[in-house]
Amino acid sequence: MAGGMENRSWKRQVLCFFLCLCVSLGACETIRYSVPEEKKSGSLVANIAKDLKLDVGKLSGRSARLISKSSKQYFELNTRSGDVIIKEKIDREDLCGQSDPCLLQFEIVLENPLQLYRIEVQIDDVNDNSPKFSKNEFPLELPEQLPVNSHFPLERAQDSDIGTNGIQSYAISSNEHFSLDVHSRGDGSKYAELVLEKQLDREEQAQLMLILTAADGGLPQRTGTARIRVNVLDSNDNFPQFSQSVYKVQLMENSPKGTLVTKVEASDLDQGSNAEITYSFRQVPDKALKLFQLNPLTGEITVLGIIDFEDAAMYEIEIQATDGGGLYAHCKVLVQIKDMNDNAPEVTLTSLTSTIPEDSSPETVVALFRVSDRDSGDNGRTLCSIQDNVPFALKSTLKDYYELVTQKPLDREKVPEYNITITATDRGTPRLTSVRVIRVQLSDINDNPPVFNESSYVMYLKENNPPGLLIGTVRAADLDTEQNAKVTYSALPGNIGDFPFSSSISINSENGNVYALQSLDYEQTRDFQVTVRAADGGSPPLSSEVIVRVVIIDENDNAPFILYPLQNSSAPANDLVPRSAEAGYLVTKVVAVDGDSGQNSWLSYQLLKATDPSLFAVGLQTGEVKTSRPITSPDSVKQKLVVLVRDNGEPPRSTTSTLNVLLVDGFSDAYMQLLDVPQEEEQQDTLTLYLVISLSFISFLFLVSVVTIVATRLYKTRQCREQYVSSSRNFYCDPNFSTNPAETSGTGTLPQSYCYEVCLTTGSGTSEFKFLRPLVPSLPVDPIAAGGSILDCQINSSLKGEKESGRASVSEDSIPRSSGEGCIVNKVIGINENCDQNGWLSYQ
């Protein structure tokens, strides 16, 4: 105790020496003293008047007083003596805990004149606390057959004292199975591990009681004890094993509650309940228990409280993994708290050129800016960058200053503007970033010619089009803007046949519409090409060209033309067919062409009219005229066919061909001379045409025509009567007239005592006559026997008259070319069944 007093006296002398030194130098503001804890109230700390070399008698007069900075007043000033004494007993452990040094601060204030002196009193620790375990007894369950030298961490004792007064050693009571191994932590504290020296045997000793003693280093030395009850378990011979003996993790301060710190994992090779592992904290300070939480099933350690780097930079946590059989293992978790980077960099723009021409050269300066960060160290060091997909780059100039410059050629037509993102990042963890977007626009230059949307154009135009018809449109686009993108269209000089393009084609210079100025004919021009130029409005102007092909589409504007047989004003040719021809006999072939194309020129043939439609057939596609059945004797000698030729257009066009077919028995020259058609028959169609035309005039001549017909009838009747009277021939009607041929003369004519008159109705015409030509000439007879008066020659023919009411039957007779004038060709015999003058017949 005397030694302690001498030590304190020496300290006071040293402090007084420094106090005097500070006063003499005039630069010391704080006076420091030290006093051990647990001193009684009233104990002297120091004489402040002596140390400050103040007159004790003036302390009261200058209103000297002591002002404490703590909420509790541990010291007081005696103004009569100048002594600073302890007012209340001081417990360092309650005041500062484990912090070292433990300081109490106060000021001495003097007035008249005002003076202030700062006083610091260091509270020295004394060994007034014994080591203490959290429990008096700790159960320890160990399976038998554990390997020798196995370590088992033991509960650490707590001692409120610090330094050498804290726990310095551990000891275990004497036994044959265990020894003690003492280790030091990073903060200098001690902890003990139980080491198995001899294998346990539950059958020999199921339980062991050990005394664990913790001793501090103070004078006098203090100790604390706890019992360790070792229960030997039956064979669970596999311990849990952690994947790591030490887990080192870093945790950012201010991490939110529930943040996963780390996950410890232990495995056990046993099965069943012996492999079920639970996790628990072991030997963890109370402060750490308030900040971290351990899931006993998963081993996840999460944040429970507020993590503050300023409170502690490191936490050491022991985790115990226990299996269902009571075996356990331990690991350490070292949690390092990292400081937070809480200030982001700032980007300050100094100058900016917002619009630059697209042909700007590289290294053109666009913007100048500065990057700053209020943090320090790595947290205050910045990196600056822009996105990679822009033709710009950053150049560092002065400290923290950057230039934004062009790096590659620019093209406004591809990218008209750029939004350049400047990213400033500090080097803290986590890194904070600031973003500034600069908009740079590109002004246009005329660097792109117009481009047609097609490499070539094909336009279609129907022939016979109306003038001014829109054929199609050409389109060209220019990637430039404004005047540089204004496109005008024109056609380059050229010809369509012998005429220039300008006479047939026109192009709208503004919209590219192509018009046909005149009607075009497919048969003359089937297609043509014109070159169109598109020029922009830049200076100088740029242009491009494209070929436009105009295809004329055929219309059905041409009727079929008959090549064979020729259709002209002369009499058509006659086609001869032998009567012996069978069905399918090729008579002739109608050949026709069409000036159109495609389906408009596809021709089909059909029989439009025929004397006997059942006798002939026309090939639909070939135009071949064939017999459809064998020729029979009743078939007329002359057959007239009208063949219709029609194309496949819309609407279809057609033409007709007239064929004359003669049915013959042979093809000899003598016979061919007998086949001449009378002129009257050749004019048949012409007369019919005249009759049709005259119908338009008959309406106003009808009455006159009736009178004329009646007069003509009366005149003919009277002339006939006078003729026969003057020739001294009696013509009378005999009611007993016999039609028996036996009663007739050998010439086939009736007796001369009868008068015959052909009576025609008023509606008779040439169409009511059927002209027949005999195939065999008649043989000559004696003209006297026939009652004739001409002796030159007579060619008789067989009677072919037909008795019809109001209708005459006419035969065709053959006359030899050697016949002379007055030769009798034939004799017409008519019969009228009426009597009196109604039965008289006249011939003309």
C-alpha cells in the first residue's frame, strides 16, 4: 500500500512539472491527473492552487468553481485550500467498461479576470473484480471413443477489470483424461480448450466432474471457478465437421435488418438423429448477440441490429454445431465491417457545342466538363467514361477536367443525333455513380444521292388507253434533309420507235407519276424502256437513274382474219365431195389468224349455218370441215356452209367464212364443165340483199305495189289468151281430161288441145325455187313427132315437174356447146285443176 502511495506521489510530481512547463510556455490548456478507482469520498486528487501557482486566498474572491462535463459530479473544489477532492466513489468499470484509458474531464473557472483551466483525470484500474463464469456448472457431453488430443472450447470467464487485472490464466483440476490448453484472442483476452489426453470409456466412468479455475494478474490475484460436468455418451463416433474452421466475411455498415452475413455449414457422416445438426452461438459477447442472429437449423447468420463501423470494425463469433447424438464442433466467423461510400461524384459542364456538321473532322471538341467527388481516399477518386457505341471519346486535360471530342466519321443519315451518357464513378466500395447526358445534333450536308426504292420498274399499260392515263409511279428517297432531300424526276431523251419519248410519256417532276400522253397499240409497240433520273436539290445536286420498262397489255381489238378460203367479192370457190365419201371425210380446212396475242388470239371454229347441218361437222380447234355421216342420194348436190371463227377475248370477236360444197360422182373434166352455176343462182344472195334493203321503202309504196301486181296479172292473162287465139289454137278446159300417161304422146308432153299457165302467188320469190341440175344429159328425139316446128335440134329431158299448189318446179338442163340457135332445151308443162278460164295456163 505504501508503494502505491509513493507511485501516485511520483505521478503528481511529474504532472506538476509539466504543468509548470506549460504555464511558462503559455501554450498548455489541459492539466492531467490520475487517480485510482474505488477511492473514498473526500480523498485528495490534487491541489489546484499549488499546481496553477495561484494564491489560495484569492480563490474565493475570484469565485473559483469546478464545472464537470459529465452528468454526474465526481469531484469538488475546496476554495479555502485549493484542493480538488473526490466527491463520490468512482467505479471505473461502471464508468468506462472495457475502454482504456478512462478519463473524466472538468474545468476550473476563475473570475476577475476570467480564466479557464481544463482538467483531465485518468481513472486507474485496481483489481477489484474477480473472474466470473456465467454459470456455476457447465454440462459437457462427450461420446466414448473420442480420438485423443480432441479439443473442446470451454466457456470463457468474464472479468470487468482491464490490463493485467484481467484474466490471465485458466487451470483445470487434476484428472487422467483431460488437460487444458489456453489461447489468446486478437484483443488479448484468454480462452481455454479442454484437451482429451486419454480416451473415455462410459462403462468405466460415465461421468467426470472437473473444476475450471480462471485467475487474473492483479495484486492480490483474484480467481473464479466453475464446475464442468462431463457426461460420457454411448457410441456416436462421427463429429460434425464444418466446411471451414474460420469464416471470414465482410459486411457493409448500415446493412438493413435481415441481411445475410454468411452461412456456416457442418456435415455429419452419421445417420438418423446423430446426423441432425443444430447451430448455436458460443462464447459470443452480449454486444454481438444484439447485432447478429443465427438460424439454428440452416446456419445462416443475419443482421439483427444496426451495424456501425465506428462502433467496431471487427466481430469474432464462435458457432457450435451439435448433432443429434450430442457431438459438436466449432468454427469461428470473423465479420469485418467496411466503411460506406456515401458521396457520389458530380459532373459540372463548362462548355458545350450542341450542333456540329456531319463532316466534322476527328478530334473536334464538343464539350468541356469537370468531375469532382467530396469523399476522400479511394472513395474520392473518380473514373469517367462514355458508352462504347458512339463515335466520340473522352480526353483528360487538367486535373479532373475532360474534353468530349469526335473520334470517328459522322453520318447524319444513319444517326441524326447522339445522347452521350457521361458516367462518373468513384473508386469506393460500393462505387457510386453520377450520370450526365449530353445531346449532340448533327447538321446535314448533301452527301447522299436519291435512291430508287426498286432497281428497275416494270409498268403495265392496256392498249387503246385514253391519253393522260396514269401508268405507275417511280419513287426515290434521299437520306438528307430539307433542300438536300427534295427530289425531282425527269426522263432522259429517247425514242419509242420513230417518235421521241416526250410525245408518248410524261413524268411528273414532283411525285414521279408516269403518264401516257397518247393511245398506244399493242400490235405496233409491245414494250419500250425509258430512263428516269432523280436529282436532289443540294449544291451541287446529286442524282441517280433507273430503267422503267413499260409493257403494253393486249386487248381484244382485232377480229379473226380468214386466210383460207379467201373471202372477196368474186364468187367463192366450190369444194367437191364425192358421194361415196364416208363419215369423217376431210372436205376442206378453214385457216384464220388473229392480230391479238395470248388468249385473245385463241381461235375456235363452229358451224353456224348449213344446207344440211347433219351432214358436216367443223373441228373446234382445227377448223377442219368433215362429213359427219355418209352421203345419201336425197342429199342436195349443192351444200352451202357458213363457218363462224371466234377468238377467246373478252368480249369475244368473230368472223364468218362461207363455203360452197358440191356433191359429185366423179372429177372428170367433161363432167366439171356441167357443174357451172347459173347466173341467176349466183345472184341469189345479191337479190336477197336488195330485197332486205327495199323493205325500208315498201311502207309508202305498198298500195302502189298492190295495184301494180293486180294490173300485171290481168295483163298477162289477156296476153296469153290473145296469143293462143292468134295462132289458131283452141285452149279449153276439158272436164274429162285424163292424167294417164298412156294417153299422152311419146314425147312426154300433153296434147295440144290443153292450155297451161303457171300461177304464182303474190309472195313468191326466188327463194321458193330449187335449182337442180340433171346428172345425165337427155337423148335427142324427132322434133316432128314432138309436135315442134324447129328442125335444127331438140334435146329432150325427162319430166321432173312436181305438182304443187301455187308453186313451179324448175329443172336444170344440160345443153351441148355445139348446139345451134333455136335448139329446144326443154318444155314446161303445167296443170291447173280449175275449169274455164281459171284453168288456163300461160308461160313466160
